[in-house]
Amino acid sequence: MKKINTKELFSQMGKTIAQHIDTASRLLNESDDLLNTAPAPGKWSVVQVFEHLNSYGMYYLPAMEKAIAGKN
């Protein structure tokens, strides 16, 4: 695997996180019905997508902290 420039990676992550926060803030103005309605059968609603991303973050962030601490 190619060596990754960590400063560049974390800088990009910061920008992405800021965009996610902005999007979430704008979505607060939308109705619950809109956010909970899937666009088509078998597709996820906006709320389902955010919940999925949030739940995986709760798994991966502690795993990364554990790896950094050397407690594999």
C-alpha cells in the first residue's frame, strides 16, 4: 500500500466533516416525514443513511483509538 500523507488526509477529513455538519444543520429545517421517507422501495431514507454512518463511527472510532494505543 502506498504511504499516505497523514497531514493531507486529516486536513481533507476536517473539510469533509465540516461539510457533513453543514448538511446536517440544513436538514434540521426539513420535515420528519421527508427525512424518514425512502426515495424508492428498497432504498434508504436520509435518516437511515445518517444513522448507519453514525453507528459505524461509534464502532470504528474506539477501534482506531485502541489501535493507536497499541492494544490490538
